[in-house]
Amino acid sequence: MGLAVTLTRRIAILAAAWMLIAAPALAADKPVTVFAAASLKNALDEVGAVYVARTGGEARFAYAGSSAIARQIEQGAPADIYISADGDWMDYLAGKKLVVAASRRDLLTNHLALVAPAASKVRLKIGRGMPLVKALGAGRLALAGPDVPAGRYAKASLTSLGVWDSVSGRLAQAENVRAALQYVARGESPLGIVYDTDAKVEPKVRIVGLLPEASHPRIVYPAALVAGTRNPQAGAFLSFLSGPEAGAVFRKYGFTVLERK
């Protein structure tokens, strides 16, 4: 009886010791969960693959409009890192103390493009007072919704160019910029405004022209750790996003990489 109790205690002690040793390893093996703007999908998927090959770690991604994923984080979604397509939604989470302020960094910038289906014959010189309504014909202009950074940038640009009022009643608004891109790719909209990086990965559209950078606020993609993350890989992956290997991938997809300050 005494021997059985002693053996049971030893087994319990050994099991507890194994758990203490194994717990950090198990935590280290946990994938980093990244909530990111939809326009980053192709580039970030490849960055994630490079990260796996380089470090053995793993990142998994959830893509949507910056507004949608910010609200999901606000509601308690289990994210480790948030990457927005503008500073406003990052500011929104920072104001609620839902991101780690000290970890915040601006990663990338981008450009707005007017796109048409690949087979379209539309030609339009981008500039103030351009005949955008005429170019639309009977169709609608595909844009991300008003809460989504790409939609806000597009509205600011068209307002600056003096054509917003003429097209504001002729919009096909989408839940994110990739959805707006698909409206054009499927021929449901004759024209759309997306990031040029989106257009470059979709063979069914062509770029009609780039919107002037001075016509809208600067496009910036900030990233930060989500407050309360306990994933020990999260900080390492955030640093990797600012490093040369990730930078090479982002440039490959047409993004401009911002220098760390």
C-alpha cells in the first residue's frame, strides 16, 4: 500500500515537472494570429511562408476590411497582431487600450488606382473634373464602403478632383477593397477604385490610371500587438514584418516599405 502511494506521488511529481518544461515549448509553438487589412492578403500569405521557412514559427491570418477586424478585436476576438490600412482604425483601438502603443509601427504605403475589366476599352485621363460619370455609362463605380480605409481614401480623392458629387449616387459599395476589386473583375462594375497592389494580382482587371497622391491622405499600414496577447511569438513576428525578408516580399507585390523611425 505504501509503495503504491509512493509511486503515485512520484508519477504526479514527474508529470508536474514535465508540464513545467513542456508549457513554454507548447506556447512557443502556438501560431501567431494576425488580423490584417484585406489588401495585404497575397503579400502576407507569402511573408508567412517565408517566416515558417526562416524560423520554424507559424503565422495564420484573418483578412477583412480594417474596420471589421478592428471591431472584432474590440469584441474580444483572439488576435495577436492587428494591421490596418490606415491610422484611424489603429487610433480607434489605441484609444480603447486594445493595442500595445509602444509596439506600433508604420510598415507600408500604397497607391490608389482606377481599374476597369481587362477587356474594357475605357480610356480616361485622371485629373480634376475628369468625365468619370460618362466613363461609367449605365454602370456603377465599385468602391470599398465608407468605414473602410480604401473607401475613405477614394472619396477624399474624388472630392479633391471635383467629381465626387457627380458619382456619389452611382456607387457599388463593397465590404472591403478586395470585394470591390471582384465587382470589376466579374464585369459587374465598369470601373472601380482599389489599391494598385490589388489590381496587380488580379488578371481580370487593368489599371486605367493612378489617382494623384496629393488628392487624398497618405496611405499608411500601421501594425501593433494586440493588448493582452500572451503568444511569445507575436513580438518576433511583428519584428519580422519590419525586416528585410518581409520587405522584399512586400516590394514584390508593389508596396512601398517605410523606414523604421
